[in-house]
Amino acid sequence: MRQRNPFAVYILASKTGGTLYVGMTNDLLRRTWEHRNGLGSSFTKAYTVNRLVYFELFERPEEAYQRERNIKRWKRAWKIRMIEEANPDWIDLFPGLAAT
């Protein structure tokens, strides 16, 4: 059985160093699947932003919401630095998430 926290802040990318999308969800696996299959936001569909490159888990929705808001206000360079510290090769994390 898969163990997960209920709320996630995540970053999707179109490619390494490409277009970024920051979102929040209570089901990271489902929401990432939606983005990958064109059912996410119109932005991610239009720009093919569907590679999960970063995520953080939270117990409370208020914490996740605040973190999402903060990251969205950041400069692009800060977001890229955060991704590269955790995932230097910009590996798509979805396959590993789906396998758990």
C-alpha cells in the first residue's frame, strides 16, 4: 500500500530548463497523470508542461497553499536552483511515484 501525505506542491517542466508550472494538489499521482494526459490546466496542455521535476509534501492544506503562493512569486532563477538542488538532471519523477 502506498504511503503519502495528502497535500503536495509540485513543479512541472516542459524540458530541462524549459517552461515551468507550479501547482498544488491533494493527490499528486492523479494530478500529474492528468497533466501528462492533457487533462491538467490549459497552460500545461498548450506548452506541453508535463514532466514532474520537483515536489514537496505537506500534512495541512494551508501549509501547501502558502508554499505554492510563495514559490509562484519567486524569480525563475530561484525555482530552477531549487529544482536543480533536489533533481540536478531534471529527471521526470512521475514514473517512480506511480510505481510506489
